[in-house]
Amino acid sequence: MPIVPVAHCELATYPAPQPGDVKDDCAGTHLGYLGGVALLSPDAARYGECRSGVTSMEAAYGPKGGNAGPLAQLPVLEDGQNLERNGLRCSAYNGGVACGNVSAGVGFFVSPERYELIQGPAGSSRNTRPEAPKTP
């Protein structure tokens, strides 16, 4: 059986997905496409998923990022640490996690405040960082 490398990241607190990033109709219901989950496959990065309820991390840590439940026992990638496996690399920095498949030019950055998706060979990205106010 072949191994398909993926990186799956869940957050306890997270931004809502932008309408242009929603690629699924949730089995025709158009309900339940929520943020909090980033997925990197060999050729694409996605944010959000069809679900009802909370992410596993939100259930374990609560909406304020508390420290309860079995997921609190998992090792955490500390700021500045990296993890690399099967051609994918994830790094913790700036209060979030960036994961990418450099050879395919795809990846994501996700944090409690924002997310960014990098897609395809041209490396086009979709950024949800709030715009800075313009000065007159």
C-alpha cells in the first residue's frame, strides 16, 4: 500500500474560512464548513472542513486554550522547532504552524488569528491577514 504524505493541523482557537477557500458543499447541505483545521496533501492545501461541533483540539483545550483532556498529553511543536517527514516540513513560528511541500509549491500557515494557503506551481497564495489601516 503506498504512503500518501499529509499534514493535518487542528486548532483550539481559529479564524473562520474565507468564502473563496470553501471547496466542499458538505454532502450537499452547505452547512458545517468550519475553520480550525488545515490539511496539506502532496498537491494542495486546504483550510476548514465539513463538521458539526468543535475540533478535537477545541474539545481538549477549550475555546480559551486551557489544558485538559488526553490531547493535552501530546507533544507540542515549540516555537522554532521543525518536523520533517515524507517530503513535508512543518515549523512552529509567530504563534502558528507553517507546513509545506516545497517540491510541489504548496503549503499553509495557520494561527489563532489568521491562515494563509499557498497553492500550485506558481505559488499563488490566499492570505486572511487583516489589512493595515491606511493613513491619509
